[in-house]
Amino acid sequence: MMDTFIHAWRRRMASKTPNLIASRKEPKWIKHKIASQFQFLTKSWIYQKTLLQHPLSFNLLDWSDNWPGNAEHGQSLIQEVADLFDEQDNYNLAPLWNNEEADLFWLQELHGFIWLRDLRAVGGATAKQMARLLVKSWITLNSHVNFPAWNLDVTANRLALWLGHINFIIPENDDDFLEEFTLSVTRQTQHLARVLPGTLIGSDLLYALKGFIVASLFLNYSPWLDKAINFLKTEIHKQFYENGAHIECCPSQYLTLLKHFIDLRSIFASLGSAVPECIQDVIDGLVPSLKKVTHGDGKLALFNSSYEEEDWNIDIILNQASPRNKNKYQAHQIASPQGEFHKLSAGRTIVIADCNNIPPRGYDRYIHASCLSFEMSVGRERLIVNCGSYPGQSEWAKFQKNTASHSTLVVHNTNCMMFLPDKTIGRGPTSVTSKRHEIDGNIWLEASHDGYAYFFGILHKRRWHLTNEGDMLEGEDHIIGPGGYQIMIPFHLHPHVHTSLSHNSQTALLRLPSGSGWRLRTSIGEMTLEESIYFGQYMVMEKSQQLVINHLPMTPEVIVQWSLTRETRSR
């Protein structure tokens, strides 16, 4: 009785004052306060005077950013800038760079120059002229530190993209513009050397260090380069697990990180320099980590703020990776102390399960309350999915992080983690365990998490068994606790899956677009067919459905056995 009262009090506190019961507090306010004060000082005229007034000597890199852009987006940008053409045949670009009504994310993308790839995809003299015009205008209008244009991550991304497109931006004989360009690069790099890491952490800091390294190589200034490489080594040691996975547990970030580290390797190789060992180690680890979260359609599973991404883009990045030691991380594929994504593959069936422990505070911004959730695909068709993610701080973004937005067990319609207002985790599982074994092609995975222990005194165990031909997935959800709480088990379906329930509500037929049928069965409770949503692509919502096993016993121990079985075609 006392335990029940304590759990209820904790749940009330979590809904009213989550910060008071957060177990993952970090005294980072001092760091942020110092960083914000220093950021204020960098806007002063005194700080501007301390930045170099003459460019350093430079070393033209035999490297270019060749990642594909979107020509359609490039054409739209050209038209948007053309609309700023005034009656005197001059461009007034100040409204573009200093648009106070624009969304912060949009401004960061604009000042980060990621769209240079889109202009390059358009090609031709007009696109080159537009790229040159926009870089020139940015240098003129943003020569003094201002925000968000000079945010550390934005600055570093801009430097990497400028230098990766230098032949696209600067004509061969335009020495005056080259000097102006080099001075701007010098001042921005000096700013990075002084202020990094600022408040950056996780993958954002790694991306910023890439820009810092590229600019230091261009300027051929060894003090900055040595500082950047040593910094990178330290962060790699902090952020990558023994099995090669990144600490933020986000498949989309695996992909982006791999792309950036491939760039770093290419840059050093283009100079004839030895590639730092740590860079190749990261590539070697990220390749198998990325493949573990890739479905049969070549796209990513939807865990922890990820999107499907484009299969052709994933193929390009994996083909460019060329890992040096393909077997290096195989010893870590069975178990990892930090937890991991598990991939079960048999026949044409793939099951991917989230058995990750929560990353440390500060590295958890991408994490969803998705412990022991899974996705399932057959060939290139997705069957069981999670609901995906939505960017920013909107209600959709919060909703997509909920446990109920994932194919995993939910207790009392409550998340298995407590989120703070900044979308990081205030309290969650202290232990997520997983154990996998294989016999004759049959794969078993057993996992557990205690995310509901603090608020309900409940432990959740889940077991999967994929048969050797991939025609049956058997599952078992085991709840151990005081009882008295409503339990439900949602299975979110891909939008292209058609579903029909049986009369007894304990079986359902799932039909894939190819005509292949799968039967979902539950040993107890009843299934209901309910509405769901799917954000597989960035900000693109699709209506979908979910099958929910509910009306389950509220006893101290509940075992629910379910299965997904391929329907054999009648002859």
C-alpha cells in the first residue's frame, strides 16, 4: 500500500515539477552562463578589433565537397534571390541575411550555406554567379560577429562548405575576391579557435570540429590544426562506444557523422598527409552500426529522432566509406555494456529492436521513450514501424517521443522516461539489458528495462524469436510489478499495410502492397484497430493504423505471448 502511494506521489510530481525529481541533473548552468556571457562579449567592438585584420597565407586544398544537392531547391533559391533585384539593377540582400521574422532553424541553414550543394547541382554560369554573389554579400554584411550567423556550429559548417566549393565560388583570376574570402575565413577560424566548444556537445561539436580542421588546413596554420585534432581525438574517445556506435543512439546521426568523417579522411589524403588513426576508427565503427539500423528497402529504421533518409544517399555514403577493417567490430555485435540496436535477419525478414541504455545527460536530446520497441520489414516492404519524429519544439515533436508512439509495451498510458521542458531526459531506465543467441539460423533476443520502476514499481521484459526462414516472429511481453495498472501493447503499421480484425479480436490479417499476408495473434486480451500517424520523411505526415493489444489482466505478473506469422498462399 505504501509503495502504491509513493509511486502515485512521484507521478504527480513528474507532471507538476519534473525538475525536482529529475535524477539526471547536470550542473551545466555555470558553463552555459559563462558561454552566454562570452558570446555577448564577442559582439562588442573590442572583440572585433582583436580578430586578425589581414589574411593568413593559404593552401588551396585538392578536395571538394561532392555530396549530391537538390537542383530543384537550387533553382528556387536563384529565383528567390532574383526577386531581391531592385530598380537600379542591384541586389539588396540585407533582408535575406537579417530576416527577423524567419524561423531560427531556417536562418541557421541559410547562414550555414548547406544550399551551396543545391546551386552546384543546378550547374552553369548562373548558379556559379549566384553562389559567388551570396558569399560576397555574406562577407560584406556579416563581417562583425552576430548571431545566429556566427554561432559556432553554423560558422564551422559554413567554413567547410565554402572551402569544399571554393572552385565553384571563386573564379581562377579573381585575386581580390580570393583575398577578401581568405580574410573572412581567417577571422571565422580564429573565432572558432578561441570559443570552441562553447555550449556545443555531442554530434554538433564533432561537426564543428570538422569545419575547424578544414579551415586550419586551408590556412596552413599548425597551432590551430594541432588544437583541432587533439580536441577531435578527445571527443571521439568520449562519444563512440566500443562497438563503434555513437553515444546519441540516433540512426540519422550515424549517417551524417559517417559522411563528415569520410570528408575528413579525404581532406587529409588529398594533402598527402597521414590520416589520423581516430578518423578511420570512427568510419570502421559507423559502417556496421549504420547497417544494423537499415531495413530491406535500404532506408533507416525510425528510432530516436531519425528519418528513413534516401536509400540512394545511404548507398553513396556506404560506398564511399571503404572501411579498413570490416571484421574489427564483429566481436562487439553480440553484446555491449551500453546497450545497442539489435538486428535479426532471416530469409527476407528483418527485425530491428532498440535495446539501448540512455546516453549521459547532454547527449540525450534525440532520445525517444522507446525502450524495447521494434520495427519489422519483409523484403523492401515495411510491416511494423514506429511513428517517426518531428523537428523543433512543437506538440508533434513531443508526441512523437512518447512511448505510445512506438511499437512497445505501455504502462498506464505513461512514458517509460520523463522528459524535461528542453526535450532531454530527466529520469528514465537505469538498466536496459539484452542477450542474443542463434541456433541453426533461429535467432532469440531477450531484453528488459526498468523505466517504469520508479513510477510504478514495474519491470518490463520482452523476448523475440525469429525462425530460420523468417516466416514467423514470436514475441513475449512479461510484466512484473504490484499490479493494478492498465497495460497495452501497440503495433504501429506502415501506411501501406492493409489490416482486418477477426471476430474474436485476437487475430488480425496484415496485407502488404505485394499481396503478402501476415497474421498477428495474441494469447490473451483483445486487439483493437486504431488510428496512427507516420513521419517517415522530414515533416511529411501520413495517416496510418495501429493494432493495440489491450484489456489485459491487471495482476502483479502478466505474460502476453504474440506472434506474426506469414500466411501461406493457397494453391
